[in-house]
Amino acid sequence: MRYVLIGNSAGGIAAIEAIRECDKKGEITVISDEPRIFVRGKPHINYSRPLISYLLGEKVTLDKMPYRGEDFYKDNRVELILNRKATKLNLKKKEVVLAGDRKLPFDKLLIAAGGMPVIPEIKGLNSGGVFTFTRLADARNIKNYIRTNKVKEAVVVGGGLIGLKATEALMELKIKVVIVELADRVLSATFDKKASSIIENALGRKGCELITNNTVVEIKGKNKRAEGVILKDGKKISASLVIVAVGVRPNIELVKNTPIKTNKGILVDAFLQTNIKDIYAAGDCCEAEDLLLEMKRPIAIWPAAVRQGKIAGFNMAGARKEYPGSFAMNSVELCGIPTISVGETYPEGKGYQVLECFDQKNSVYKKIVLKNNKVVGAIFVSDIERAGIYTGLIKDKVDAASFKEHLLKEDFGLISLPKEYRKHLVAGEVAVI
Amino acid sequence: MDRFHEKDISGCGIIGIMEQSGKRFSGRDIITSIASMRERANGLGGGFAAYGIYPEFKRDWCFHMMFENKSAMVQTEEYIRDNYKIVKDEIIPTKEDKSIKYRPLLWRYFLQPKEEKKKLHYDITEEDFVAKTVIEINTRISGAFVASSGKNMGVFKGVGYPEDIGRFYRLEEYEAYIWTAHGRFPTNTVGWWGGAHPFGLLDWSVIHNGEISSYGINKRFLLNYGYVCAFFTDTEVITYLFDLLVRKHKLSFEVAADILTAPFWDDIERQSEEKREISQALRIIYGSALVNGPFSVIVANTNTMVGLNDRIKLRPLVAATSGNKLYIASEESAIREVCPTPDEVWMPKAGEPVIGRLKGKNG
Amino acid sequence: MVKRIYIREEYCMGCRLCEVHCLVQHSKTKNIIKAYKGEYPKPIPRIIVEEKGYVSFALQCRHCEDAPCLEACITGAMYRDKKTGAVLCDEDKCIGCWMCIMVCPFGVISRNIEGKKIASKCDLCVGEEVPVCVKNCPNEAIVCEEEK
Amino acid sequence: MAKRPTPTEFIIERDEGKCIACQVCVRMCSNDAHSYDPETDTVTSDSTKCVGCHFCETICPTGAIIIKRNPSEFKLNANWSAQVIRNITKQAETSGVLLTGMGCDKPYPVYWDHIVLNASQVTNPSIDPLREPMELRTYIGRKPDRIELTAHSPQSTEKNKIPSAMDYRLLTKLSPQLKLETPILFSAMSYGSISLNACISLARAAKEIGTFYNTGEGGLHKDLYEYGAHTIVQVASGRFGVHREYLEAGAAIEIKIGQGAKPGIGGHLPGEKVSEEISQTRMIPVGTDALSPAPHHDIYSIEDLKQLIFALKEATRYSKPVGVKISAVHNVAPIASGIVRAGADFVAIDGLRGGTGAAPTVIRDNVGIPIELAIAAVDNRLREEGIRNQASLIAAGGIRSSSDVIKAIALGADAVYIGTAALVAMGCNLCQRCYTGKCNWGIATQDPYLTKRLNPDIGTRRLVNLLRAWSLEIKEMLGGMGINAIESLRGNREQLRGVGLSDTDLKLLGIKPAGEAW
């Protein structure tokens, strides 16, 4: 059995582990367009993408970047092809064609190519000092650029998660940052106004300027180096560094012009298989079931990518496992304020009930969204302890009618849940020694 | 009393010889045999039981009496006369023996219960009537002791080494089909004539080597059935137990053995269902008759001689046969002394009785 | 033989000795009096006791077979010990993103922000024959048994 | 009116150097003797609330707490002791009957402590119970005086030929018996007086050891039916929880006439303890007092008792033993004899030191006679009457150790009941406050905060351990006496000797003084 995996991040690595759980013999080949990194002479052959902002902000050193250790591929007997892009699929021959025309035949193929940054229509994007921020190389390039150009001011285009993490990192490097956000607030995709306001205030306290309801239309530069941006309303902001972080989209380049069906991402069934037999997709590049919205859509979050990679891996290796679906969630600490958002955090439409407590002074905010007495979303700012219990309630679609009034209480815990559900939880998942 | 406690070895010698055909033989062999086990005695008691010695009086109850004084004899005779017709009475003949230092007055009576007394006690058997007499004399009349009270049998015992006692009683002049003999090494009761073995009641005689740890409860159990233990001896208790189980409760010697030396519960669990049911019932009903502690015992009555060991065989017991003769003894040497080439010699297992029966009779 | 920690809430008396001993076990000195009176920052227990009315129970990481925290961890700090099957957090790798807190349905991972921010969770008392909460529970409301 | 302060009975000593303010004691004390002050982060104690149960002392992780008797002394007075003064003060304030729990704590002579056992030397080898079989199995129930077997005819004059079992058939039909693997049963303690967890512990331990526990007058909780084969169900004067299934569930039935701690007195379970579960088990409304009358109002004489015995036997189709429990009073021997003649298959006798969940102190401490004398008198009486076989005797009331057990058996009991010892095994420290329902050990309480403190797994294990340990000790003592079956000791008073007892005591106990040989 020949397994070929495209992508060496969350989805790909999870798939390797799953395949090896079921199939100790098959050949596994992983293709990644990422280069090998050397840290003090030691090769690091994967890294955790979400850590790039920490690397940039110097909270993490390069040697802490790897997600799995160097022995991982050896132990799992994986052939790793780095720094090489898969360019074409030959479905009839069941081959992946690599840049340089090497052809890799496969019995089972996983596409876990991840996402690509969305590049908006902005003039002067090709100026020096303009970066996207999704890969390790981006972080290293930005760092070098800052060092060589003694950057003091930066503009971050986009007040989403990547933008804010980039902002935070830049602020750590004593760079004044202006965030330009098209929406009316930061983190508009996952946060409501109250939650956003807490983060906005914190950013403000740290000296970060936020411009909302606006966008960058042009990057001005001299000698091919950015010097400032011009906003939609004509306002000019001087900056020698521009980070474009308006979002990511599924990377579906490889399957374009193939019979593999796509929407925004590659469409997969409950077993993460595409419409073509033996070809699977996982992670940010695919569209799988959203458990809450009960529809297929890309959910570009780490836990979903790992779960999908794992399930895809199992199915590729012959152990039939169904993907239960996932939903949006994220945990991020911004300006020292931990935040968690899960599910439908900013509901629109009827039938929702919102419970919340908001303590602006202490930057504490908790919000629970219920629909038909089931928890469907939650936001926690500052006080995130035991947030996972709510995530669990959302995932298990537990009827919360009997304990609704306890949801926001200080001492809310498993004990507040119906005894039977609690027993199921504790008995179903038990500790191993 | 201190004399007993100075010694630190213990053990009695016992031997029984039975001619199962009923043919009688003289007491010479039994004396020779018990003499070989002199080491097992300490001169504080010896005795013999003999069955078949009074064929001319075989229908009469024969009381072998020991009187410590004349008044005891007078009182006893008065009591006997009230209840019995004295067929014959005489002194028990003895021969002078230097080693026999002190002796009570030894007398024997051949008796028939008076008809009117039997009528008066219509609710008990003649045996019970006689047993009652024996217990009355033993407990009520100071200085009087009934050494044996069966028919056509007698117990000859006293303080001294058994072979000396045997010669003193001139036992070589008697003929019996069962002879048992005992050399005593008393530790528990002071060596007195009545306390020597065998113990006799009706036609039972018991000789015993050992110490019964269950004595206290066996005695109280017997009390429940009207037996009053008067002598603090293990033989008395064993005699009464056999009397109760075999004579009164009409159980076989095998069953009696299963009561006195009951099999362990673990062994009972392994028995067949029918057997187990019986064994359980026996232990439940007769638990207080279980005889605990180390012992080997030879019990005889008119038709039977039984040798029995304790539950875990803490005391020696050997058996042998030669033709119709059954030998049971503490030591094999005591058997070979009078029967150099027996047909078979074996060591009975713990709690497994060796039973000799008169041919053609039921035990 | 795989052993598991079972929680028996019907016998939890709510004394919180498990917390006390957990705290001591994860202190620097491992001496109960020093841990409470002499260590700064004060060590924190990795077991949670929930209480409501007369019902109470202690809860620590279940070391789930299908552990969501393992999937959610972006750094690879959260790992399963191959030998024991325990889910452990490599505190050196952990950067305190709290993804694990977000997904743990038992709510048994907490933030330790006394020094470097790290996720704090039950480590089954690495090196001890039996976790101290199990060993010291006076009523065996936390037990370590072979898998049922 | 202000309550006049009296010196506290106990002092709680807290070693501040060791106290880590973890508040375990605060959480655990049902009497609120400890409290936490968050301002100073310290724990303080109020000795006036302490009942001396020692739970906090046991559970404190640093050993910072010691409970001591208050050394404050009244002027020494042999007649007017501190306890007497305290009691009078209490009654002067409340005008009530003083209540207490557990057994009599007055220093009446304990005869067990004046009785010594025998052992083998030279003439009689002792037996090593670890190497040789040593039997403790005991059957409780009526035994016939003799066995009936079909006659058999031994044909074999062959030596050493044992006739096989097939040669006999058992004609005797034995009355129902309780089979005990060790001669110790758990005394009657009702669900209500003790927690369900305590009942479950007793039931499971009885099952594991091969003995019995007793429901007391608490009925049988539905969770306990599965232990029916190891249950003695009690029928007492209140008839609480008595119905057909209840009678049928048990292995034996015990009619309770009296209890050693309170002869002549009924029972009283306060309404606060009558929870939903107890209400269902006892078949009384929730929250109502459960009052057991002093006498059975259908038993005013021995013939009435006979009727009840046979009514119960009829109701259960003579399938199980029916016994009677009485407290040891002056006339215990003739009463017991009457009970045996009335058809009881066993008689349980509860002595002066028998325990209780609640009794008036004055009754507990002053009524009844010690079990040692009672058992000796009853055993003697039944033997004298030749009816000892007809019923088994169970001795109860203050059996503290295996030596008490073995002495009771040697005096004539078939088996013993243990109550207090079982509770101590489960944690009880005899603070004697059972009647408050605040038992910190989760035993004598129905408070759900407290009952969960007794994990029946632990309770069972500790009870089983206790019975195993005692059984082993009994075997050791038996082996020392050269006895390998308990029935050879039962009633075997020759194995006992009295030390420091008067001639009258010796006579009543039926034992010889130490120094006297057989």
C-alpha cells in the first residue's frame, strides 16, 4: 500500500499517526513545499504554523517551533519530500506529479495542503516590506526586514486573528502598529461587540491604533520599499512595514481542473474522502461538516485539521471511521487577556437565548448562546477556566434546560450537569495509568 | 500428686486381643504383651478387661466391686439387696504380690434385678436400670466403686504395673475371647484403684491412651442425656459416649466413630451427596460428642472390640490379624511379643476404627 | 495491565485532601508544611473538587483515550506517554495558548500563570506508584483500578 | 435565660506550626467545631462544640490537631464526679431524660478479663492452625437429640473394612440451620439507627465471611435484598418494615424482645431521621417518629410468644430458624428456658454492656446483668433441663475481642453477636453521640453529607479483616488447647479458669479458679 500525503502540518502529521496505528507496513510519502530548517545544525522538518507570531514576537525560539520531533518520520518510516510542490494530479494513473516532474504513484492520497492567504486588491502590494503572515518563512522574512530596515512603524491590514497576533508580535518588538480593519471591530468573525471592545481597549492601552470601517487601497513606497499606506478615505499612514492579514482560504490549486469537486474548499464526505475514490482531503483545504450549522464549510482551525487528518488517515488505512463534524472555536491570548470563543457567538435570527455577564472594568466577559435550550456558542474573555465544559455541551448537544441558570455561575462545573450526563462523561472517558 | 508432675514423659500402653470365633484363651498372652510396654506405664495403674470369663453366670449382671472400707461394703450390699437378687457373691481371688502395696476389698456379685423393681421402672430398659445402679453406687456411696457391671465379663485393675496387677488377679487362670489391657501413666487423676483402666459400665470396657481436650463439653453433653461423670476420667466419658451412641441411639460402631472422630468439613465436602448429608447431620447433631485431643482407645463389649484413633492421629495405634485373632495395640512389638508372625499388620488411619466382631453376631 | 482512575462521587466527602496532597506533590519541596507556608509562588493543585449541596467529587485529567487536548495543542506540548498512556504536558514546549482548556470537556486543565504561562494538569504523579490523590483519599472516592 | 457555662468535655489542641489552614477539619466536622477566617487565613476551633469523635484528628494531613479530655477538674470527689455534676447541670437546664449511645461505660466488672484460657503442654500436643485443619464452622438452629439412620448390617468381618455410605440412609429431618463459617454474627443494627452504607458494609462482610448480619427493627432496604441469604430479619415491637417479602428474604427471623442497652425500654427513631428511603423501608410516613413500644403488645406472656414464633414459622413454611432476642436480666435463665420450650430455634442474649443507637443513660447504665453470667446461667439451665440441643445460644453485648468470643463459646454460647466492635471496625470511636444523628464517621447518621463518608467497600473490607483476624486468633487459641474444631470448645468450661473472682462468681460461671487442675 502506498500512501501519499500532501502537506506536512496538522492534517498531514495526524494522518501519518493514524495510518501507522492501523498499517505498520505500507509506504508513506509526505510532500511539503516547506523547506527544511536548521537550528544549531539540527534539521527541523516540521513546525507549528500558529507559533509564527510567537517566533516573531520572540516569545519562542526557533528550536521550539517543531510540532513533532526529528525522529518522528524515522519512527513512523515516512519518506519526506521537502521543499517540493505537488503540481499536478494524474487521476487515471494515480500519480502525483511534483515540481521537476517527479511522479509519485499512490494507492491512497491525502490532500492536506492547508490554506492560502487572501490577497486583497491593493496597489503597490509588491513593494518591499509588504508581507502576508502564514508561514515560518514569513516570520523570518519580516524579522530580517525589520532588522535591516530598522522598522519603527507598521500597518497591519486586517483585525482578525492573524492580524492581531501579528500586531502583538510587532508590539513586542517595540514597533508602533496601526490596524486597519474593514469591519466595525476586531475579531468580527468570532467576537461580539463587547468582547471586541475589551480587546480593542487593551490594544489601545498598549499604544496600538485601530482604524475600523476602513481599508488600505494603496501602499506607497520608495525604492521599492513601503513607506506608508493610503486608506479608502484618503487618510495616509506612514509605515515601513505592511502586513496583509485579511484572511485565508483553502488551498485548492492542485485539484483545479480535475474531476475532484470543490466549493470554497475540497468537498469531502463523512469519511473525508473526496468524490474520487482513494483521494482524501483534510485540514484547512477542505470543506467538511459543520456540526452546528449542519452544512459543509471550511473550518480553518487547528483541532479540526488534526481530527480530519486523523480520520482521513484511519479511513485510508482501512479502518472505517466517521468524521463527527466540527465547529468554529478558538483560543487566543491577546495583550495578556486570554479569550476563548466557541460556536455561534454572535447569533442572528430567532430562537436564541443569550446569557452573559460583563465586567468591563476587569475586562471580564462571559457569554453563553443557547438555541432551543442547547448551548450553541460561548465567549470567554479573561476568565476562561473550565471553558471546555461548555465546548463539550455544544459538541454533545446537551439539553441545558435543567441547569441553564447555573451556566454562568462562578462554581459552574460538571456537578451542575444532570447526574446521568456527568456519569456518562466521567465513566465514558476515564483516566489511564 | 507431685510424683506425677515430676515426670516429663507421658503415654500409656494399651493392647486388646480378640478371638473373633469366640474361642476363649487364657490371660497369659495379654499379660506378656502388656509387660512388653512397661516403659509406657509408671506403676500408677494397670488393668484388664476380659469377656467370656463367667459362662456359668452369663445371664447375671456381674459387679466387680472395690471397697475402701467395710462400711462402704455394707452400704452397697444394702442398696444392692434392695434392688437385686444376689445370685452369688464372693471375694475376687488374688495372689500376694510384693509390688501391690495397697489394695481395697475386692468383691464380685452376680445379680438379677428384682421383678418388682423392674416393674417400678417400666419406662427404662434393664440396662438403664443397672447403669443407674452403678452410677448411684459410684456417686452416692463413699468408698465404693463398681469396676465393671456387665454380663460374663469383668474388669481387673489397680495401682501398680499392669503385669503385676495381672498376676495379682491370677488372670492366667481365666479364659476369655476378648482381653484388653492397659498400663497407665496418669497425669490427670491421682493414681487410685478405681481410676485405673479399663473403665467399665454394663458390658462396656474402655482403655485409653491420651488426653481429651473436649472433656468439658463431652461431659456436659452427656449430662443432657442423664450421664453423670463422677470420676474426671477420659475413659469414663468415652465409655458413656459409646453407651449413648451404640446402645441407646443404636448407631453402628462406624457411625459412632464418625461422631467421636468426625471427618473434617473439607473432607465432608468431598463426600458423595448421600454420605455428605449424613456426615453433616452427624456433626450438627453430635458436635458436642466430638472427642478432641490426642488419643488411642480400645473399646470392647460382649460382641465387639474396637480400636480408634483421634482425628489427626496424635497417639500410636497398630492393628494385626492372625487367623481369627485381632490384635490392637499401642506398639507393634507388643503384638509380636505374643504373635510373632501375624497375617497382617497395619496402622489404622486417624479416625478410622478397627473393629473386631464375634463371628455370626451383629455389632 | 492498564489501570484507570475512577471517580466515585457517592463516596467523596468533600474533604479536599486530594487537593492538599496534589499541591504538595507538585511543589518544589514536596513537604506539606513548606509547600503551604514557605513556597512562593504557591504551588497549585492539579485536581479540582466540585461541590454542590452534599454532592462532591474530585476530578483530574481523565487521560482520555481520544483526548481532545492532544488534537488541539498547537505546539505538540501535549503528548501521550507511550509507556503509561498518560496525557502529559511538556511544560517547556507549552506556550499557554489555552487551546487545551477550550476543548477539555472536563475542565480539568488550568492556567498556571505564576511563572511562564503553562497549562497545568494532572500528570498522574510521574514516578509515584499510585497518584497521591488516590493514595491519600481517605474514603477511596478516587481509585486506581484495572480497566473495567 | 442564659445557659450557665460548664467546662467543655474536650479540648481541641491545634499546633499552629503544623496547621496549613487547608480547612479539611472545617469541612469535615459535623458539629462545626472548626472554622476558617479568610482575613487571617487561619483555622480556629471551638472546643465547646467538640464531642470527642476524633474525626478531625484522624484526617488532619499534618497531624496538627489533638483532641484531649479537658484537664479542668472539679474538686476531687469519689461520689460527685465531674460526669455526675455535668449530668445534673444538664438536667437542671433541660428537665429531660439524659440520652446516650453505645453500650454501658460504667466500670462494672468485666468477667472476660477475669477468665483465662488453657493451653496444651506435654501430655497433649498443641496444634498449629497454619499447618493443620482448624474448624470454626458452626450451625445455629434446633438440633434433635439423636440421629435416626436406617439399620445396616455389617457383613464384613474383614478387618478395617468401613461400610460405605450406601449402607445407611438418613431418616432424621434436620430443622433449618444457619451455617456460620466463624461463630461471629453482626448484631441487630437497624437501617435508621445506622446508615445504609453501614448496613451494606455489614451485609457484604457477612456474605464474604460466611456469616450473618441482622436488620434490627429497620426493615430491609431494597438494596439489601440481594444479601438475604446472609440476613437475619428482625421482628420487633414496632413491627416496622415487616411484611411477607421481608420475612421471606431473610435466612432467619429474630423476634426482638429486649436489648441489653435498654431492657424494658422501647425504641425511638426521631422523625428527622425518617427520610424518604427510611420511610419506605419502615413503612411509616416521612418525618414521623418511629416508636417501638417497650413490650410487644401482642406478647404479654410466654404462650403469646409461642404463638408469634409459630405464626412466623407458618408464614415462612418452616423454612428458616426463628429465634428470640432478650436482654440479660436477673431471671434470664428461666426466661430463656421458656423461650426454648416455646419453640425458638435460637436465643440471643444481650448483656448489660450491649450497645444502642439511643437509650436513656440511666437505663443503659443500671439495668441488666453482664453477659458472662447470663450465658453461663442459661447454658446451665438448658442442660439441666435436657433442652440445650433444642436451641442455639448467641451471646451479645460487649464482645470486644477474639478472646471474648472464645470465652463466651467456652462458657456455652454457640456463637456471638458483635455490634460495637463492628462499628469500631468501620471507624467509630465511641463518642456515644449516635442519637444526635451527626456521626462524623457516616455510621449513625442519615445526613447525606455524612453517610457518604462510609464507603461500603472500605467498611466491608475492614469488617472482613476484623472477622478474619479474630477467626485466626480463635484458631490459634484453639490450637493451643489442642482442639481442632470449635464444637469441642463450646460449653467446655474446663478450658477456662477464673482469676480474682469470688467463689460465688466462679460457681455462677461454672468455672474453676486458676491454679486448680482438672
